[in-house]
Amino acid sequence: MENPEDTSPAPGTEIESLAEFDAAAAAGSLAGHRVQSVDLTDRSAALLTADTSGAVFLGCRMEPGAAEKVRADGAVVFPPVPGLPFDPYRGVLYSPDALYDGLRKSGYEATPDARAYRWFQRTRSNGDAFASMLRALHDDAVSDALAELLAGARVVGVMGGHATPRGSAPYASAARLGRTLARSGLTVATGGGPGAMEAANLGAYAAPHPDPMLDKACELLGTAPSFTPSVTDWALAAFAVRERWPDGGGSVSIPTWFYGHEPPNPFAGHIAKYFANALREDGLLARSTAGVIFLPGAAGTVQEIFDSTTPNYYQSRGEPSPMVLVGRDHWTRELPAWPLLRALAAGRPMESRIALVDTVEEAPEALARLSER
């Protein structure tokens, strides 16, 4: 029997743009809709005439009369929060331009990305329940937008160290890997930071362009090999590449302000940036439905290997997904994660879904082979 107190929205009632709002308003009713971070200051006439009973408005700007009317209809209104460097109700993922707005004029410290990190540093440990709520609202909105974007996509995660410098051979190899994966029809997803993560997103960006473009891009980026000492110079080099070769291929990155000293790379078309690192890690690995490739890295990459191992071991997400570790010496001698992974997998379904290869060039074929088993 249907619960008469159930007020959950019916599928398809989220509104995240003015175009979607106008279409719903033209039909005469906004009842039950969830309107998310849409500026409605020029839509007072529609709000005053449409049925808005049971609607929820999340961070939508409205004229006072319109806001009063929709509340009288029984709608719930969560007003925008003034002074925040981010939108806790956002309906879409970030773009590089959004996070780096103001970079050229005032440098990285003036960008929304840097300002959000400073806000996080101020509020993360002061016990302010309101700040905690705002972070939770933001991260839930990002998760929702990420799920909508990747619905039905074949996503491959590429993990690796943030310290891999631009201009190095490992960086170029990771970039070619991202390009190969993207050209095979996979959606590349990374942790969104510098180093090998940036390289994989760069490779996906380069996928529609002729092969020499990627070599030249790596050369140009090598003039700013690291985000230290200057994030501004590092980011400007990336935007210069994007401007020289526009219309790049799409990919996803999932960084976090928890590690805010590492800026997000500008080559992913869609950036799902979180405050909570645990949500970010789980979201990245859970959405890598076509498997994960682990390039040489340190503590963070080791953590990601075993964060991916646990659901594969228990099959908590269904059939185990492929895991390819790149760098035999690295993963057997320097950081011997492979022997432990192989021991855990022995005799279980995931045993046929793990592989260790010597070089980056071998990874795509290994991933394809594991996917067929």
C-alpha cells in the first residue's frame, strides 16, 4: 500500500537549468519538482502562476514576492547562502574554467578553487554544525551530478602518483595510456590531481587530435613541470595547451579539497570535487565499472589498490572488476602490493580479474583481456 506521507519526488522531476524550468512551467505545474541552483529572479511571472505545491527550491534566487507565493503553496525553499566560495546546491559538476575563474587576472589564490580550500581549512575542525551541513550538501549534490553524468558509461579509473613531473617519460607514457583508453570508447576517470592523474586526463583530451599533438603538448607543459613553486604558472601552461588545441576529448576527474595543496588539473572536462576524501575515494573506485589501472605511486595509490580490492574480494558490488598494476619492480619490490593482492585473490572469483604488467603500453591489452573473463 502506498504511504500517504511519502513526499519523495517522482523520477525525472529534478530541474537544473532555466531551460528545464521553462519547459516545466509551460506545462502549467511545478508541483513536486526539485529545482536545484537555478537563478529564478527573472521568472517571477511563472512562479506566481504555476502550481508549486510540494516543490523544493534548493539555492534558487527569487524575487521576494515569488518566494512568498511558493512558500504559501507549500513549497520548501532553501535560500542561497551568501558569502560562500562555492554553491552547496549545485546541479552540475565543475568545469576547469569554473574552478580557475580569475586565474589570468589575479593568480591562483583568487580562484574559486583556492578560496574554497581556504574556507575548508577555516571550518573543517571548528565544530560549526552549519559548515558541516554545507559541506555535506555540496558533496551529495556532486555525487548526484556525477551519477547522472556517468549513467551507462564504461568508466576506467587510472590511478597514479601526483609527483610524476611534466616533461618526464612516465608522464608521457601515462598520457598515451589515457589517449588509448579514450580512443577505445572508455571514459577515463582519475583522482583529478597533478602528475600521472593529469597525464591520463591530458591523454583523453588529446584523443580526437592527431597523434603529434600529444607529444607537442607534453613538451609545452614541461616548461612548468610541477605545481610547486607556482600553481599559477602550472595551471596557465595547461590552459595554454587547451587554447592551442581546443575541442579536446572528455574525461572525468574526482579530486578533493582535503588535499587542497594539490590543485585540480585542467584537462578533465568534468570535475567532481569533494570536501570529504572518503566519499571521493569510494565514488571514484565504485564508478570505475570497466576496471582500474594502477600506475606506480606511493601511499595514496596503495590505498586505492586495497580500496578497490575489498569490494572485489567480497563481491559487494557484484562481479569483480579488473585491476591492472603497472610496474613489476615497483609493485613487487619497492612497494610489494602485488604479492598481497595475489594472496588475497587466490581461489576467489577476483583471481581471474587481476594482472601485473611491466609497462604502461601493456595495460590496455591486459585490461581488455581481464574484461573478457
